[in-house]
Amino acid sequence: MAQNAENEVLKYATEEAQKRAVVLKRAIEAACVGCRLNLTVYDGKIGFVDQSLGRIVFLWEAEYSMQDHEWN
């Protein structure tokens, strides 16, 4: 019985995290369109591709962890 409750809590938490991820994805897509950039993955980093040049103009490697932030 306790295992089922734990599974339900984990399922709910996962669904909520997925919803937040979808919101973030939409925001990133809108920002890319607004800046006329595409995204790619290059050498394990996020690459920003200028559409008119057809080349990567910036690489971003995240330098933070979730532990660095306090969440309410």
C-alpha cells in the first residue's frame, strides 16, 4: 500500500515537472523566433545558429546546478 502511494506521488511530481518543461520549451521557441536563431547541440553544448548565416554564432554550456538556487 505504501509503495502505491509513493508511486502516485512520484507520478504526480513527474507530471508537474513535465508541464514546467513544456512551458520552458515554448518560451525558448518564442525567444528563438524573436531573435531569428535556431538551436542545435554541438560538442555537448547548446549552439545558437544564425538563420541568415547558417552557422553557429554562440555555444552555451550550462554552468549552474539546481542546488545553486532556492525554490519556494
